[in-house]
Amino acid sequence: MSIQNVMVIGAGQMGSGIAQVCAQAGLNVKLNDMKQEAYDKGIATITKNLSRNVEKGRMTEKEKIAVLSRITSSLDLKDAHDVDIVIEAAVENMAIKHSIFKTLDEVAPKHAILATNTSSLPITEIAAVTNRPEQVIGMHFMNPVPIMKLVEIIRGLATSDEVYKKVEEMTVQLSKTPVEVNDFPGFVANRILMPMINEAIFTLQEGVATKEAIDDIMKMGMNHPMGPLELADFIGLDTCLYIMEVLHEGFGDSKYRPSPLLRQYVKAGWLGKKTGRGFYSYA
Ligand SMILES: CC(=O)CC(=O)SCCNC(=O)CCNC(=O)[C@H](O)C(C)(C)COP(=O)(O)OP(=O)(O)OC[C@H]1O[C@@H](n2cnc3c(N)ncnc32)[C@H](O)[C@@H]1OP(=O)(O)O
Ligand SMILES: NC(=O)C1=CN([C@@H]2O[C@H](COP(=O)(O)OP(=O)(O)OC[C@H]3O[C@@H](n4cnc5c(N)ncnc54)[C@H](OP(=O)(O)O)[C@@H]3O)[C@@H](O)[C@H]2O)C=CC1
């Protein structure tokens, strides 16, 4: 059965982007969040992105309206009763993902694939709370989703070849490039990226240089599009901390210990761009 109906869970920065690219590829999308305001915020971001495409001549106004008409609001996981795939992009927390996947296993059709956009949590452990571990898979999009080409596809221990192939095909349909990896802490992207960001935070904490200097060095010296502190703000400092905790616990190696300054910022609610303040301030 081909994939036509999708539920995306979490209308935050990742979920809204995933919903947008699915709808642009002609799929019907139910965008689920716990609160109507979160959905409204997600749809406002999608509308802004699509309007920019219209202004730039990449899409007509009619096409924009058609894309938006394929996205509907959902505030209840039971709405997954008729979808072919669910892509979960709620908060990076195992207890929350377990609860979502348990419910999805009960309400989604038997054939439905249950994918997660987790940036680091073990797919095998998420799959274990369902009765269909062979249909659970990691589909790790990069931020900002409408722009970034990569989707890291993570096989859990039980993920079937058939499910992997379907998700790979869907990724290509979304005009993205799938890259296969195995289920190990942080997968590949964040096992390499996040220790660099964490080290930049230690460098700031130790007073080696200012935040601007650290970012300038990595931008100009390594040709990175964003410096590591600016990137941390962009990703969300809460997400960065959760990922470092997964690496630390998963490998049991002190080289992955999260920076105390990162912990402090998260405790203060300075989560980066999404809350208006992180290492930098955002008006
Ligand atoms: C944590 C994880 O689990 C995994 C991750 O995702 S890690 C994060 C991975 N992402 C990155 O590393 C991003 C690094 N940054 C970049 O690549 C670039 O800075 C960027 C693409 C975000 C912006 O590019 P830029 O050239 O600096 O700025 P800008 O010219 O404003 O933007 C380029 C285009 O991207 C669009 N864009 C920028 N931010 C966007 C966003 N948040 N959403 C949608 N579109 C966006 C802009 O509108 C612009 O589009 P046009 O073609 O219409 O002009
Ligand atoms: N940020 C990034 O760069 C990347 C993040 N990811 C992963 O994507 C996921 C989402 O991250 P991101 O979009 O940045 O986070 P955001 O905080 O922007 O969005 C998360 C959204 O999910 C909602 N939510 C929380 N719990 C539930 C639930 N039980 N049911 C439905 N919705 C829920 C949140 O609501 P509320 O705010 O009310 O809690 C919020 O609207 C995480 O797993 C993260 O690791 C993957 C790749 C890149």
C-alpha cells in the first residue's frame, strides 16, 4: 500500500517543517499537538514559508492554497486511525515518546508505519513498547526541514526491510536524500555534531573567548554556515542537553558530559531562538 495519509505529532519547529514538506509532496497531513495554539503557531510558520516561495516565484498562490488545504489540525492521537504513517516530532523525552507510541500502537491501522524524528533516543527502545517493532523506524530530519536535504534513516533492531524501503521511497518523494544508519546513541549526525557544540559551550564557560569570537572562528575558519553557539540556539538548548544526556548515558563515557553552563541555561528557560533568549537574544 502506498503512503498517502500522514500524521505528524508535535507542531513545533520540526513537526511544522515535516508537515510542510509532506503536504508539498502531495500527501494528506494531520498535524497533531496537545494545544490548538501550538497548531496555529505551526500553521503560521508553514504559511510564512509558503508565501516566501510564492514571492520568489517558486510556487503559485493556487499551489500554496492547495498545500495548506492538505494539512488539517488534530488534538487527539485517535485521529491516527486512518493514516499510513505517523512521524512523531514531540519533545526529546523517552517517557513522552513511550506514551505516544503505546497509544499509536492501539489506534493506528495495522499496516501503519510508526516513525520518530528523535535526534538521539534509541529506536529499539521506542519500538519495544509497541506490538509492531518491525514497523517502527527513525526518520531524522534536519532543521530547518524545508531547506535541509538530509534525512538520517535509523533502523531499530527489529525494523523490517520492507518498512525501511517504504520510508526510503517516501523520503525521496519529499525531495530529500535518505542515508541509512544503525541504532546507536546519537546515530551519526548528533554523535558528531553535539560534542562540538558542547565543547563550544565549555570554551565559553571557561572564558577562553566571547560567544561572538567562538562563532566567528568556526564560521570563518571552518566555513560553517552558523557558529556552534548560534546553532545551539537554533536547535534549542533543551534539545541539545537531552542529546548530550543520551550520549553520556548511552556510552558511559565522561567525554560526553553536558556543560554545566548548558544545564544552567536550560534551567533558566533560556532555550534559544524559540524562547527569545539563549546564548543570544532574539527580538
Ligand atoms: C539537532 C538535530 O537533531 C539535527 C539538526 O537538525 S542539527 C542542525 C542542522 N542544521 C544546520 O546545521 C543549519 C546551519 N545553518 C544553515 O545551513 C543556514 O544558516 C540556513 C540554511 C539556516 C540559513 O541560511 P543563510 O544563507 O544563512 O540565510 P538566509 O539567506 O536567510 O536563508 C537561506 C534560505 O533558507 C531559508 N530559511 C532560513 N531559515 C529558515 C527556517 N527556519 N525555515 C525555513 N526556511 C528558512 C531562507 O528563507 C532562505 O530562503 P530563500 O531561498 O527564499 O532566500
Ligand atoms: N530542533 C532541532 O534542530 C531538531 C529536533 N529534532 C527532534 O524533533 C523533536 C521535536 O523537536 P523541536 O521541534 O525542536 O521541538 P519544539 O519544542 O519546537 O516542538 C515540540 C512540540 O511538540 C509538542 N508536544 C510535546 N509533547 C507532546 C505530545 N505528547 N503530543 C503532541 N505534541 C507534543 C510541544 O508542545 P509544548 O511546547 O506545549 O510542550 C511542541 O509544540 C525532538 O524529538 C527533537 O529531538 C530532530 C532534528 C532536529
